Amino acid sequence: MARGVVDDAANQLARWEPLDAEFWIVPPADTRSLSAAAIRKEYSVNLLFRGAMTHDSRNVRLTLDLVDAVSEKTLATEQIVCPVDQLFRLSGLTTETMARMLHLDPGAGVAAPPTQVAEAYRQYESGRAASTSRTLDGVNRAIVHYTQATELDPRFADAYSMLAIEYVNQHMLGRDHQSLEMAERNLDRSRELAPLSARVHHGAALVHSAHGRTDAAIGELRRALEIDPGDASLWLILGHQYRAKGLAEETVGAYREAIRLRPNYWTAYNWLGSFHYRRGQYAEAEQAFRFVTRIAPNQTAGYTNLGGIFAATGRLSEAVEMFRKSIELAPTAAAYSNLGNCYYRMKRHQEAAGAMEQATRMQPKEHVLWRNLGDALTAIPKRRWEAAACYREAARLASEQLTVKPTDTALMSSLALYRAKIPDAAGALAALRGLEKARVEEAETLVRAAAAYELSGKRATALERLEAALRRGYPERQISETPEFDSLRSDPAFDRIRELAARTRATSNK
């Protein structure tokens, strides 16, 4: 609960930043893993808040110290005492106290409590704490807490909005399509209770996005930003939607606006790096991911994605080191799968299969993990017969997801490739026909389509897709290491498209 109270207070105080160029709030979420000395060094802050919370059967006591960041001398101390049956007032009291200690006038800027029911507020804050783990277990626990909050206060609009958001997260992590139905039901209830809430539009955007309704998601996010233009997380999600539509300039603009609002928002830097990576802009991506590892050293994402950059640029030993570091911090399916891909490229096929099997155990409903396992097994003569079952499972999962997001070009190209690997050329070409009707911008999607065409006997079309990917900066090194293109690389036409793509890139870079 303490974490949620402090986050709320910081978000409220951040609304005063535009009033004074010398006043800047570094959100706790950006500094939680750092010591006071590291915060001072990284962000050049001159003041810090330290807090301690205790409680008994009657009251919660929060002690706040305002500290000089350089000398670490305590400049002021205040204690907030809040009755247990009025916990809904604690965030507002904390904001008011911190503002007073900073000699600011909170005025009307302090938000009204979202509920008047103390136990409902406690459950709500417990839900927020559970969701920070970013795991399926954390999401499930958050849903339990938010549900209890709505049972205690059936008019708790924010709890319904958070339930909608967490059910979308449950769908994304567990691929449970019924979760989306629950998301929409809770969203409808939150909209009834608070139709002008930015969080309602936020939840609606996520539901639309999960269904592949990108334009509708963008509309909801724009309405949310009209209500709360200073919410960096809304700009981040808007960037995701622009990216889904292939709008490069708008994507970068939205991510950079999120960073402008929160200069130490590691998640925004991470997504900006991911965008550059998928467009073959590896130098820009590496810069962003290195910044993530610096400002969020206890988060796995920066190391996993930096490892991806090393792998993409041929630095496999460095990539393995990054993936192992990520796994040491917190094992994830993505890190194990990427580690397996490195081992695969290093011809360490048994180790590759072991890492990829671990990834599928951790996230069995993620289609790409089954494809990767199939590739590793194909390279092991005694286990090659197992690969087709992996590709079939990958195709089944991708096909299921396409029923929810029928316009997702990345899913279309993935499904086509999995079917081609089974092999099922007719099924692969059927999936590719849908892809040809869509606008495809991402180089990786084009390469998957090229591989599917090549495996299905359509060499000319495969070369066309590879040329388009090379024009967008896809590295030749990765094409040279892709088994699906072993025969194609000896085709004289491949040399011609390489030269043409290189001239195109050189012209565009002038």
C-alpha cells in the first residue's frame, strides 16, 4: 500500500512542474531500484523524500523526511496519522504534506479519493502492488484484489477500470480469450460510473488494441490525453498503436513525448529501442537499451533487449552474457528463447534446445517459442522428428490469435512461416494471400514472409520480400545465417537485390 500512496503523491506533485522550470519530480517508479547516492548521481536531484509506514488496529502512521540529497541531512520531518477506517484519504494527505514541505500550494490539484470505503481502498492498493510484478501470477493476484474492491464498493469506478486493464494483461500473458470478455464487462461498468475518466479511455484503448482495432484504440487514447495530457503512460501506449499502423514518425514522436514528460521513464526508452531494432536501426536501439540498463539496473528488459542487439550484429558471446544476466535477475521465457537462439547460431544445438524447452515451459501459449524450439530440434538428427509437432503447435497458437487480431501482419507472416516449415505449402500460401493485402513496414515481417515463400517454392516473390527488408535496413548477416535461405543465397538474383538495396539505403541516408 505504501508504494501506491507514494506513487499517487508523486504523480500529483508532478502537475506543478510546468509552473516552475526549477521544479522537477523524478517518479518513484523510475528510482525504486536505486540507492540515494545513485539517484543523486543519475538525476542531479537536490532533494529526496524518505518515508516509513507503521500501523496498528486504529491508525496508519506515515513519517516523511525531506532530505538534502548532497549532504543527506534531514531538512524537515512530518508525520501523517490516518485512521484505518479512512485509508482512502491517505494519498491526498500525503500529497498535501509533501507539497507543504516543499512550500507549494496544493490548491485544487489534489485529486478526490476514488472511494470512501477504507477496505475497498486497501484492496485497490494491494491490486496495484501485485500488478507491478508484470507476471501472469501478479496479474491474477491483482484481479482478485480489484474484484474484492468492487464488491466492497460497487461504485468504485477506478477499480473497474483497473480490472479491465488487468484482464487485458491476463489475455496477453496467458492467451485466454475469455479474459477479453471480462475486460469489456468491467470497462462498460467503469464507463457508466465515470464516463469522463482518462482511465476509462485508457482501458478501452487496451481492449480495442487486443482485438486489433488500432484506429479505435488511437481514438480512445486521444480522448484520454485531452483529459490528462501529462500522463506519460498514455503517450507510450499511443506510440504502440502508431507502430501497429506503420506510422514511423508518429511512433517516435509519441515515445519521445512520454520521455519528455518522464525523462527517466525506462519503459519508454525500452520501447523506443525496440522500435529502432525492428527497423534495423541498431545503433539507435543499442543506445536506448544501454540507457535502460543504466537507469533500471534491476529490470531484465534492458539486458534481454541489449542481448538482442548484440545477437543481431554478430556479437554472440556478448549476447549470451546479457541473456544470462537477465536470467539471473529474473528468469523469463524471452531471455531463455533468445539465449537458445544464440546457442543455435553458435552450433551448440543441444544447449539451444534445452534453453528453448525451458522457454516453452514458462510460456506455453507463445507461438514464436514453439517455432524456435522446432528450429533447434531440426538441427539435432536424433530429435528432428519432433520438430513438425512444434511447428504445428506454433501454427495453432498463431491462428487462434489471428481470430482476435485478424489484421496483425506480424501474426500473418508468422503463421505462413510455421505452415511452410511443417511443411504445408498450400496453408502457407493461403496465409500469405492475406498478408499481401496489408501494408507491411517492419523488416522482420517481410523476412518471415520471404522465408515462407521460399519454402513454398515461390523464389521470385521471396526475393522481392527480401529486397524490401534489406531496403529497410535488415542486416545481411542475419540472412546469411538463416537456413531457409541457404539455396536462395546462391541465386545470382540475390546478389542483384543486395546491391540495389545498398544503393537505396545510401541514397536515403544522404
